[in-house]
Amino acid sequence: LVFDKTAMNFNPLAAMAGKVTIAQVERLVEPGELDPSQIHLPGVFVQRIVCTGPQDKRIEKRTVREVSV
């Protein structure tokens, strides 16, 4: 697995500590397509994979308001 941005902070440790790790992935690649030095969590720690395809990222929403002067 390769994590993006802040997901790398805690996710690899949690996955290594769990009895069963289920990875929700947007894209699967063939073995050998990724540089081994870029892998954040080796596949030996993942027991199940769910490929969902591209997802909308609705974690943060920017809100602005007009300032009256």
C-alpha cells in the first residue's frame, strides 16, 4: 500500500497491529509496477482488499463568507 498525505501518520502502524487488515483502494497495480522504496505498507500485513475506484474526497469543506465593511 502507498498512503497519501497525512494517512501515512498512523495507518501503517494500525495495519501492522491488527489481526485482520482490510484495505480500501482506489487503484490496483500489477506486481512490480511500484518502486519498492515507495511502499508504505507491505502486502504481508493486508489480508483483504476492496477496490472501490476513484472516490470523492469529502473530508474537508472550505467555507467562506462575505465581510461587510
